[in-house]
Amino acid sequence: MSIDPPSIPHLEGQPEPHPSGPSEAVVLLDQDLVKQLLEQMELKFVVDEEGDLAAPWDQFRTYFMFRGEGDQRIYAVRTFYDRPYNIDDKPRLHETIDDWNRRTLWPKIYTHTHDDGSVRLIGEAQMLVGGGVGLEHFVSSTVSWVRASIEFDKWVIEALGLDKDLEPGPEEGDDE
């Protein structure tokens, strides 16, 4: 994915954005505006049973959702990583994701333990949007959050040494 936020064309139905500063176009975010951005980013997405937008990748899926009402309305980008971990791995996971959370602004990562005892990682970034938000801010934040979600997946594989598990090793009987 190689998108340059300032190069994203004018979004349908919204005022033309200005370069930056106090004259930046303020928009009321809605799902249609998010859909337009995802299409321009050339991301495939679906609408789930709860009405949220979801963009699937091989090892995770990212949701674009709105919660709350009025001035307290929040736009959240939440990524659910599919790789399961054992409950015994939780202390090591906490150390690893604490390192990520100290080093980066987003997404903030946390663990979720399922009823079956498996542990999954979730990343999240949020923006208060009830009173409107600068169009350029929305675009650049969403693009950055998606990129960071992808980067986290790569980073955690390396940080936990999981890349060794992903590489094909020599077949039994090979002379190595």
C-alpha cells in the first residue's frame, strides 16, 4: 500500500480541503466518507453484522467504527490479530506489547483472553469526532493507523521470533 495522504482527491460531498492550519475543511465523519477513503486507498472491505466496516488481511482484520453520540462521538480503528497465543505466553506478550506501546503512538496494543484460554492481540486508535474534524487530519490519521497496524504485525513476528516458524525449513532426510 503506497498512498500519499495529500494526494487523495477531493472526497465527494465535502468542501475542498485547504493545505493546513485554521482554514482546513472541517467535516462530520460518517461511514460513507470512510468508505470513500478505503476505496481510494484500494483496500477491500465489507460491512459486518453490526454495521461496521472491516478490511481483511491474511493474519488480521481492521475495523473502522463509530461509537457514541453527539459531541462524544468517537471514530475508532481497531485491528484484531488472528494469531492465537497460549495463556502461558501472556506475561511475555505483555512485555513485548508494552515495549511497542512505549515506542509508538498508535495503535495501542492490548491482549484479550478468550473463553477457550487462547490469547489474541488487539490494536486500537481513536479520534473524538462529534464536533467535526479536519478532513486532512482524518485522512492522514486513518492512513497512518492502517499502516501502523500492518507494521505492528510484522514487528511482533520479529520481536517474538515467530518468523522462524514461518520460514520453510529443510525437509526430513535433506543433507544439511
